[in-house]
Amino acid sequence: MNLPAARESARQGTLYPSVILHGGDAAARQSAALELGRILLCGAAPEERPCGVCRHCRRIAWPGEDSAPFHPDFLVLERDLKTSTSVEAVRELLKTAQVSPFEARGQVFVIASAESLSPEAANALLKSLEEPHLTAARNFFLLAPSRLDLLPTLRSRSLAIFLGAAEAVEEAAVAPLAHDFATVLAAYTASGAAIHLLTAAEVLGRAGGFEDPRAGRPWAVAAAAVVRSLDTAAGAPSRRARLALAEALLQAPSLRLRGIPAERILEGLVARHLAAP
């Protein structure tokens, strides 16, 4: 499901109880959570949500500023430790999930950095996802750079909405890579020689900028080139395999931060997703 479809589901009250908002940057994920939260709790008629003027819409805001308004049925849990979100913080949040809404017709809970949930915290959250509220709507938004950063058990019980690459990529950077990548894939399809997969990884490495382990742009350019290759490289590897590779490339910065060289990551991901079974 994409974000426009999620908005419509929220208006109709049919949005899945647990939603993973992944991709984009932190600001995009926060904006999507706020918008969906306003739609879910807005007091206007469904077709007018969010109205932006009712007492619910006006009070739903991201916490952090002294002047930020507060809504008791829209709660945000941000990471409380340096590297993780603790089980204690999750349990404190979930205390509110055990009672009826204070003012609105439902409740919205946002986990701002769901990728940082400790295993114990994720399991505590999972129990609430498996036990829907009996008297009122209760929605959870799990915000993360990638849905793959979450435990499989959380992913299996949530609807994932991809918000796009974190950084815009220029057509001039993507087009030549896509052309060369498609050419190499055609050679691989024709011969089956694994050397072509190494060449494909080398082509993606031409995006440049991989020397900065924190950079997301080169991975976004490489992913865009893989997606673009769908228009020009027919046959094997399959469309599904290439889309899976593009998604994996968008998540690769986390591997880079572990000290793994970019060329090794590219080679491994290309081989994993595109090698013939």
C-alpha cells in the first residue's frame, strides 16, 4: 500500500492496526505519522478528514518544543537510550493502550525509531499488536529507515508503507548507470557466467560517494539504476529479483557503518539477489 491509499483507508476507519512507515528521511516519516494520526482522530466527516481545524487536528503535533500542543490520544515514543528504545519505555507507553481513549474515538501510538527497539521491547510491543482494543480503534505507527530493520514478527503483523528514497537522485546520474547495468544483465542472461555479476556490481559502484560510510545518496542512485533497468533489460534476472536488490541497496548504509567495504556489499547483494538458482 502507498501513502495515498493509506490516507483513504484511515478516513474510512479501515487502516490496518499496525503500520510500518519506512523509507524517506526522518522528517518524511514524522510527517506521514502526523497526517495519518490527524485523519484517524479528526472529528469531521470521513470525506473531510483531516479538517485541520477541529480540536483534535489542532493538537496533534510532534513533541519536542515547549509550545507544542498535546493530545492525550496521540502519543509518540522516542528513543530513550543512546542506542536503543528500552522495554521499560515501551511498557510505559503501552499502559495507555490498555485504557479507553480520553477524548477521541481512537488512539494513535507512534514508535519514532522502531529500528532501535531492543528485542525485549519489540516483544512487549508485539503482545499489544496481537491483542486489538475491544472498544475503540487503536493504531500503531512504527517509523524506521527500512522495514527490514524490524524483527520478522513485527513485520508479519504490520502493513508496510514505503515513503521513497531518503534523498532525491538526479536523472543524469541514474540514466548511464541503468543503461550499463541493463547491458551487463543481458550478457549474464545470455551466458550465465558469474563474472557478469561482478561487473554489474562494479557498474553500480560508479554511483560514487561510497567512501563516506554515512552517505545514503550513492546507494539511492544505485537502487534507482536497478529499478530503471526494468524498462530495458527483459528476462532473467526476474523483475522481482531486481526490485528486491533495489530495496536491499537502500538498506545497505547500515552495513557500511559496520565497516564493510562498499564494493564487498555491492558484490554480495548483486550475487544474492540476481544469481540464477
